[in-house]
Amino acid sequence: MGVSMQQTQQVGPVELTARSVVVGLIVAIIIGLAYPYTVLKLGFGPNISVVSAFLGFIALVLILRAAGTNARENNIVQTMGTSSGQTAFMCVLLAAFDMLNDRGVFSPAIHLGTWQIFFWLCSASLLGVLLAVPMRYHYIEQENLTYADGLAAGETIAVLHESKEAGAGGPTKALGYGGLVSGLWMALLSVVKPFSDTLYLTQSMQSMRVGFNWSILSFGSGLLVGWRICLAMAMGMVFIMAISLAGYSWLQGKTERWLR
């Protein structure tokens, strides 16, 4: 009768550990250094949550061989890597000030100092955290939409650690093969260049850099989001594209008449 509550409680998997923080810092440094170059090279920011989760699994399981590591520890690593990548993406936007200064838009020129950049990044991060709660409630709970980025990261962590615990390497191998195929596809389009990596339907679309990119990552994201949402996004894209092309042609015609 006198069994205490502490004896009946079961201790679950530990999430915040020293090794998860150390590995998370290392992954954050790697992502923070590589992400600005990746954004400038590709023109968009790829999914860094999956990359951070994969790097965390490699460090915790394959390199450290940490006993008792679990998916929650990897989630800490993934979160730190994603936060670092998003902060690095904000740093890319600072190049806009230099571009506008070179064009003489600002008079006098605006040069941000260290503390100005620090407080700008802190305020932007705080704003993102505060807005994440109401936006999550609206889009995920009320609209029942799929958050593709978070779902992909969660599925990656679950597949990796469930396969490790069950001793089955099938899902892990499939994930590795998918990453290898995606990397080879990107190298093929970037180095060999048998054809353009972006399909432009018209010359106007090419001048505005509006087209369809051949990406395995985009295809996988579409499978996660679902056909209904993908179809709605495609219809919206076609609608906006038609309005943009019509407005561009009209403005181009007006400009030619004015120059005459």
C-alpha cells in the first residue's frame, strides 16, 4: 500500500544531454558555414532540417557509437542545425545593403555595424518564434495542412532510429540511396549540363527567372504534402504566372511607345 510515486514512475528517453548539445553545436557550425553559399549558388534555401537530422544520426550513432542514444537527442541536434541555417539565411539578406550602396540608392550609404546586425538577427528570430504559434494553429490545426519541412525531418529521425533499434537497415539504406541519387542528379545538372535544370515556357518567363526546376527534393516534398495541396499550389502558380506575364507584356508595350 505504501508504494511511493517515485518508484512507480518510469524514466523515459533523455532528450537534453551534453553529447546532444556538443553534436548540435558542431552541426550548427557546419550548416551555418555552408548554407549561405548554398543559397547563393542555388538561388533558394533547401531543406536543412533533414540534413541536420542526418548529420546528427551520423555523429551520434556511426561516429560516437553512443550507447542509449535516441531520437529525442537527434531532435535537439536537428533543431540547433535548423536554427543556425535560418540565421545564416538572414545574413545573406545583408548583401542587399551592399548592392543598393553600389547602385547609389542610399545617400549617404548605409553600413550596418556588428551590434546592429546582432540585434537585427535577434529581433527577427524572436519575431519568428512568436509568430510560429498562431501560424501553426491556423495552418496545421484549423486548415489541416501538412508542414512538409517538419514532417520530413520527423520521418527521417523516426526511420533512422527505429531501424537502428530494430536492427533493420532497409529504411536507412533507402534514405542513403535517395540522398545519393539526389546528389548525383544535382552534379549531373551542375557539371555535365545535358540540359537546363529549369524549364521556361516563354522568353518572358526566362527573363523573369520564372520556371519549373527539375528537383528530386521538390518531388519528394510534393509526395509529403499531398496531391490536393500540390494541385492547389499549381493552380495558384498558373494564375499568378498568367497575371504576371500579361502585366509584363503590357508594361513592355507601354514602355516601347513612350520611348518612341
